[in-house]
Amino acid sequence: MTPFSDPSKTSKFPRLAALWESDLGYDFRQSRLVMIATVIFFLLILAALLAPWIAPMNPYDPASLDIMNSSLPPAWYQDGFAAFPFGTDDQGRDMLSATLYGLRTSIIISILGVALASVIGITLGVIAGYFGGIIDTIIMRVADVQLSFPAILVALLIDGIVHTIIPSATREDSAAAIIVLAIGASFWVQYARTIRSSTMVEKNKDYVSAARLFALPSTTIMVRHIIPNVMGPVLVILTINFGLAIITEATLSYLGVGLPPMQPSLGTLIRIGQEYLFSGQWWIVAVPSVALGVLVLTINLLGDWLRDVLNPKLR
Amino acid sequence: MLSLIIRRLIQSFLVMLAVTLIAFIMFRFAGDPVNQMVGVETTQSERQTLREDLGLDQPTIVQFGHYIGRVMRLDFGMSFQFRRPVMDLLAERLPATLELAFVATLLSLSAGIVLGVYCALKPRGILSSLLQSVSLVGVSLPTFLIGILLIYVFSVSLGWLPSFGRNGLVPVTAHWSTGLLTSDGWKSLILPAVTLGLFQMTLIMRLVRSEMLEVLRADFIRFAVARGLPKSRIYFRHALRNTLIPVITVVGLQIGSIIAFSVITETVFQWPGVGLLFLQSVQTADVPIMSTYLLLIAFLFVMINLAVDLIYNAVDPRLKQKNRT
């Protein structure tokens, strides 16, 4: 995917044009709201990934903090400075930079969490659907039980259990991994259910029987033959789950069981900022809150739209 | 029917057993309880006696059996952090959570039904479409963000309502003091209850709206209109009644998540309930409280699901038929 090299240039643009002309593209052009949401979403993702390069300062480098700049209001106030467009916190940290870095942490952790959830879910779903019988029963029973609990509670409990099992000495390093694990373990059910039901349809088709006739090992049949054919609905679940993962990560961090303050995500920034709400420094909590709110809203809009367009049956 | 009940009961029992096993494993990883109970000057032999008294020298499976026995007797051990029995702590905190959950449910039900009916009766109205879009935002935003927004508007800017804590308590019994009898108590309850109930409210509103729109298209409504019945009678007597059946199911299922989400709401507003207790125990690795909360929530959810399953089967004859064959 290098847009500037010659061979891909010829093949890429027709493809993009085809996508633009397709049903999906037509639906996309019909809805101004979806177009705006898409633009904002990609701007946020881009800003988050490029945070170290576009942020005015590294908010977690003590050398860049100056106590003289502490608690400055946003630039449009009389006491504000253009250098700190959204103000600073009590340590002179630029809120724009802190939010960009927080956005980055939140998005990376959520992507990893959703990736883990989909890997667990797809694997268990294919295994359950392909083998059936007692394996299927066990996996699906666990899924049923887990689905009856809210995901955020499961994530919170997993977080608590892992923290108990792993001594507190390693907490600081493993905090991000624990959140990824908590998200992965609480969102896998939906993938497993979807993949299982389509696997049960696919496994009776002729191409799978042919592969069996060749005496291919079950793993090869599942990975090379069935999975590519059942991945369709996963895209929609991925988008919706990404929004939920962002919320879960933010909530866990807000509750203080998430990331340590050394690498704050949006939720941690909001938790810290809430204390300044009463002293009138609303921007410390408002800037990360708005970033989180806009991110979640655009993802949900896109997820709903994708679901409606790709799978009208779900409507 | 009987075989179904037995099957569901066995399933629920297995789930509770699995959850109890997880809670037990948490205890095993929490370190040696003997070390936490004795002082520095305790001799090795005294430790050994204590170990035998506590049954810690027995095989793991026997210990698990003892643990189940203690759970059955509602003896959940001592909190590491508070040095008090977990059962007492829970009994102290439970009224706060239950009051919050009750008021939140009531609020979401009444507001959700009223707004949903309005949206269904005036589907093209400006207020309806406004409510629809606002409810979409309400569903999307994380609970704690809504709580903070409410605090900013009603506590910090307007100064109408307190932003945290549970005030104006009046003791009713030895274990239960309520905030529902004083205006201070209600004032501090409003913001947490709205925050907790908002998600459910939007859910109920959307459900009532879509169900009601469906019912209004049904033949018996057309017939009622043709008979010339007064509008209010058609809407509230005939249409709304038929709408409420799915609503009741959803509300029943949502009671569990209201309790679960109260962890977040209680943290935002520092509401001294069970959820806040659980969160503090996660932060301080207070295993007895954590495992008890795990058991409590699991029990609650298993019971709700069991009840919903059985009621469904009792109410819906199609399911009954399917299970018989």
C-alpha cells in the first residue's frame, strides 16, 4: 500500500473509484452525517498516531514543564496564551498535548483489545462450529453465561482477578497488558457466536468435503478454507466493538483500575481532571472529555451505518 | 416444564459452582492467611496449630469444600482493609446501592415510557426527532462522562445539587438508614439516579416508541378508531397496554446491569454503596470483598436469567411446545 510507487498507482485508483461507485460508496455519499463522522474519525486517529510529532510538547517529559505556566486557561481567555490553545493543568502541562497522547494510548489499547477479542472469538467459534459435540457445548455454554453479564463488569472483574494473582510489584509495567486482556476476554463472545453459526453452514459445503477427501488436517481446513469464507460479518462487529472497547478502556482508567498515571489514557486524564472541576479549571477535564465523546460518537455513527449497509437483515 | 426447570436449575448451579471456584482461587493466590493473622513473635509451632485449626493443611479439594460450606453460611471472611467481616460491610452498604438502583429504575421507567409514547404519537414532531438524536448521544457516551457533565452543570455552575456523597440519612432499622425521607437525601440522590438511569431511559424510550408504532398499525387499533372510541382511550387503554409486555421483560433483564453500572455511578458521585466498596477492594487487592462481590453479582444474574427463562416459558406457549418435544 504505497501510494507513490508506480505499479500500485495504476491498480489503486481504479479500485478506489470502483469503491466510490459501489453501493457502499453510494450510500456513503447519500449521508452527509456519515461523511462528516468519517472525516472527524480519521482526523482523530491520525492526530493520535502522530501525537509525538504534532503535539506542541511532550507532556510527560519533566524538562518541558514549567511551573510558571501552570493552570493557564484556554487561549481565548484574557489570561490564556496562544502557545497553550486549550490551557494547562496545575503542573504547566499543555492540555492539547496531554489529550493527544491520551488519545493515542486509548486508541492503541482499544485496537489491541479488539484484536485479541476477535482472535479468541474467531478461534473458539470455528472450533465450536467445526467439531460440534461436547466441545461446541462447552464453548457456547461459557459464551452464554458470559453474555448475560455486562462486558464492563466482566472486564472489571478480570482486571481485579489478574491484579490479585499478579503481585503489585509488576503492576506498573503490566497495566496496559491487563486492560488489553480484560477487553479481549470480555468481548470475544459475539465473534464466537457469529463465526460458529456460519462455520456450521460452511462445513457441509462441497469445497470443505473436497478438502476432507484430500485428508487435509483439520487445522488447515479451518484456517485456509473455512475462516476466509466466514469473515464477512466480522468487520461490522469489529467497528461496533471498537467503540465499546474505547468506552471500556476509558471507564476502567476512569475508575482507577486501568493505566497508571505515568502513561495516562483519556479516562485517566478525566479522572485527574475531575478534581479541578470545583476550582473552576473546567478545561482540565473538558478537553479530554470532549475528545473521548467525539471519538465514541463518530465510531458509533460509523458502526451503525456499516451495520445497516452491509447487513440489512440486522436492521 | 418440570424437566426444563430441573435442567435450568442444574445449569444455574454449575455456573455458581464455577464462580465459587474462581472466588476460591482468588483466595489461594492472595497469600498465606496465617501470615496476615499472626504477629512477628508467633512461633513456628503456634503457626502450625493455627494452620491446622483453619484447615489449611488439608488437600485443596477439601479446602474448597470448606469454602463452599462457609459461603453457604454467608460467612465470607474478614476484609483485609477494614478488618471487619465482609458480611457486615455489605449489609451496611447495600441499602445505599438498592435505593439508588430503585430510584434510577423508577425514573427511567416513567420518563422512558412517557417520552416513548410521545415520540410514537407525534413521529414527525420537532421534539420527537430532537429526543431521538439526543437519546442516540446518550446511548453512545460513557456513563461517567454524563455524570461529570451533570456535576458541572448542576453542582458547579448552578449550585443547585450536591456533587457527591449521601446526605440527610434517617435511620429506619439498625442496619438500614434511608435518604428518601429528607429533602437533603433526595437532593443528593437526584444526580446519581439520573446518571444511572439515563441509559435505561433511552433504551426504554426507543423500545416503547418502536413497539407503539407497530401496535398502532395493528388491525385492532384501526377497528377501535372505526368504532369511534375516544383517542386517549385508544392510545392508553389499547395501544400502550400491548406495548408494555416487552418493556417489562427488558426492564427485568436490565436490573442486573443497573446494579453493575452502579459501580461507575457510585465512583463518580462517591456514593457509599456496594459498587464503591468493590472498586476500593480492587484497588487495594482486598480479596475477601472482591470475591464476595463476584459471588453476589453472579448470584443476582443467575437468578434473573433463571426467572426470565422460566417466565418466558410459562407465558409463551410456543416455547413450551418446543421444549416438550
